[in-house]
Amino acid sequence: MPSQNPGGFSPLTRTPGPRALPPGPSAGIIRAPFREAAARASTFQFPPPKYPLSYPKTAIISDLHGNIPALETAIADARQRGVKRFACCGDVVGYGAQPREALDIVRRLCVVGASYEDGEPLEDGLCLKGNHEEALLTSPEDFNPKARAAIEWTHHEITHGGGKEAGASYWDFLGELKPTLCDDVAMFAHGSPREPVREYMLPRDIHDTAKMAANFAAMERDVCFVGHSHVAAVYYEDGRLYTPIGTEGPYALSTGPGRRAIVNVGSVGQPRDGDPRLSYAIFDGETIQFVRLDYDFVTASDRIKAVPALPDYLAERLHVGR
């Protein structure tokens, strides 16, 4: 087990001069201020962490979907940016061709006693249950046929692909996942604060005042990080919507009374906003940075096509980010 810092978190160096997210009219869509950015690019314990002194620089990843080329690219980038903690908002598996490998990585990065692959210690991470984990544990009966085929193959692959003992350890891990967790600063859910496993948050929802009000009423912190829709966005309680385009920030979230925020970090393994680059976010307790990165989606796609039980559609969509 990697050694932990018994004295708490060391002060973290923040990027100088964080900008506030650009202001905008109520219920208006705030586009990214720099358009050129679009071209840039185990132990199964999940107690709520406490950060009384300072907040570790945290990479928030979601919807990995067994896409190892994307996940490895995101992790390497996060390490270069000085990330000291990983939080995963669920859907580690489903769709992609390497669910066991994705679980192995998450069981190292997103748990108590976390570390990078070479043993460098990280602060305790967390991982949530997404709707694909729930489908594995219960039933995929409400999934569309392509997603259901992927879950059925994933179930077999997790159970039998690595042998009996490994399969049992994967199921133990999956069975411990929670639908939502909080630390002292942030709430984490897969889908939404109100319905953490299944409800989607999409940019058009900013105009659905009843839905937005219900979700903010369910929040336990001033900021909640989600995934599930695979579309990055920041939803503010006062009706503002911010939709990042490329690698942007850090921006000050500037949350407070009447200005709480729901932040969708997008998807590492299957972006759906028309941009095939992977998406994740970095949060330091005050500021948010969105990251978009090119990765080898051709290899990820080919690995899906090499599994007869997985529909080719799941491979093809990686090329277009849909």
C-alpha cells in the first residue's frame, strides 16, 4: 500500500490569475472565449474524504467505457499537469473492448491508497457507480440493443476473461460502488444530483427551469461534478450555461448563494459532442480547467471491431465523437 501523508495535504501551487467564467445573460449559452483553443489540444473503500486544509489538484474523469488508449492518454496528461488525485464519475465499462483493463486502472487510481502505475502515491481517490455498472449488477433491459449487447459481452468478459479469482475481485469492486459521494468541497454523481445514476444533463436543460431547480435542490455542496451525457458543460443556478470547446482555463467557478454549479466533465472514452477528442476536467477546490486531447481512436476502434459480440457501430462512433 503506498504511504500516505499523515499531516494532510501540502499546499498546492495554483495557476496564476484564474479567470472567472465569462458572464452572460440568464439562460444564455456562453461560448468559449478563445476559439483557437479548439485546435489544441486494490482496496475497495470509498469513505467520503475530508480536506480541511487545502484541496488536492483533482482530475475528474467519467465515462471511460473500456477505452484504454483514451484513458492512458488522459492519465499521462493529468500527471504532467501535476494532478494528485483522481475522481471517476462512473461508467468505467460498457461499449469498449477492454473493461477489465479499465477496471484495473481505476482500482489503482480511484481508491483509498491510490498511486500511479510506477508507485508514486496519490491522494485517496473515488469512483462512482454509473448506469453501465448498475446494468451489470442488475439488468440491461432498458438499454438499446447495441448497448445491451455490449453489457452482455462485458459481463462475460469480467467474469471469465481473467480467470475465476480475478473475476470475483472485479465483482467485489463493482458491488462496493456508490451512486454519489461528497468531500468537503464538491459533490460527485454520475448522471445528476437528483437522479445520480440515470438522469442526463444536456445543454438544452438549462431552459427546463423545473428540472434545474430540482437538481439544485438535491445538491449537497456548492458544486456537483457529473458525466453520463458525454457532453461537457457548466450549469449555473442563476440560469447561465457555459459550454467549453477546447482545452480552457483555469477559470474560477465563483460559486456561492444563488450561484451553485453543476459541472459535466464530458467523456474520456466516448465523446458525443461532435468532437472525437477525449474530455476531462481538473479542479483544485476553486478553479476548473477543461481538457480536450487527441488520442489513438483508430486503435480503440479496431479493438472493438476485433470482438465479434460488439456492434461495429460502437467502433465507428469514436471517429466522429457521436
